[in-house]
Amino acid sequence: MSHDTVLEARDLTKTFSSTDPPTRVLDGIDLTVREGEFLVVMGASGSGKSTLLYTVSGMDRPSGGTVTLRGRDLTALGDAETSRVRLHETGFVFQEAYFLRNLTVRDNVLLPALKAVPKEKAAAVARVDALLERFGIAHVAHHGITQVSGGQLQRASICRALACEPSVVFADEPTGALNSSMSAEVMDALTHVHAGGTTVVMVTHDPGCAARADRVVYLRDGGVVDTRVLGTWSPERAGAREDELLLWLRKLGF
């Protein structure tokens, strides 16, 4: 692993044995993510993109191969240590927020930070309040989760993912349940996260969202078939980047 590599997968496989016959979802994937990169994974439904995200993030274990995060082999860790790595070194934004209904937006965001370092409550509270302000939702911090919009809830999910200052933020279809306006809110927030130096790895089916990435990896039948480098995103070139990406995707049969 080179010094600028934060995440690396080698010969990664995943087979679900609960089906008859067993289903091989990931088929020997090699993937390297650089420090500070915004990487997007795309592919048709069933291509293995969400399975790849869950496997490289430590949310699920591969059937074979290795996943290395900052030089540490996640596949060699026990469940307890893997949980600690997920809590302290990674953040996750899901398609659904998965917030606790009996807590406010602020308390939901604060929960993982308090769990990570329970003796540093004041620092965790200050960090979370700063995140809520940074992402424009401080005014709804004390609202219940049913009292805010879907876009606000996903921005709160991003705050929660950043609460423990992770090395990598993973996002699985973070705009999949949102309308176009709310999707733009969430992608602006993730772009802001990336601009601050955090590595982002995201799965999406939306070319407009994918056009925010530095690089797009395309999966088919559990394997990487092509990669497109887009470079640094800018609002001025948003339309041109999306057109470029769409042309590439069509050639791949997307």
C-alpha cells in the first residue's frame, strides 16, 4: 500500500451461500482509494456495487481477499475490533437515515461521538454543534426526526458520519429516496465534506450525483469493467461533466 492510499481491496470475493446454487456477487475485485479522493461506484442493479461498499467498509465480511484501511487488514480483525474501527475510523451514510425516533436530530448525531469517547462529552458536543452549523441544520437541531425534511435528515446523517472524524465516509445511494432539490442539498454537503479533505466512497445510480466524483468505477457481474477519471469538480463544469459521464456510461450499456 502506497503512502497516499487510504483504502485497498485485493482479489475481493463475496458469495451468498443461502441461495441454491450459491450466488457469487463479487468476483475478484481489486480497488485502491487514494487519500482525499471522491470515488463513486456505479453499475446496473445486481452488479454488486452495494455489496462492494459494505464489504470494503467493514460492515460485512468478504468470502475471500483482503481489505486494508490505512495499513490495517480489516479481514484479519475480530468482530469487536472491526466494530471499533467502524466507529472511530469510518462514517456511513445510508439511503435511509436510521435515526432513533425518540431522540432529537442533535442527539441522534451526537450518539456515536459519545459512544466513541464517553469521557470527552464536552468536546463531542462542541464538534457536533459545529457540524450542524456547518451543514445548515442547526436551526432544526432540537426537532424530532419526523419534523424535518428528507434533505435535512440526510444532512444530519452526514453530520453523524463525521461526528467521530473518520478517515473515510461511505455513502450508499444517499439521494435514492429524495427529490431533485433535496438530492442537490445532499450532494452539495458531500462535496463540501470532500473539499475539506475527507475521503468519500459512494454508490449511486444517478449520473448527476456521480459527476461530482474525482473518479468513477463501473461494475458488471461483480467485477470492475472500466474506470473514468473526471478530476476536480466545479459548479461551472457540472453540465459538461455529467454529459461526459453519460456518454461513457452509455458505451458501457448503463
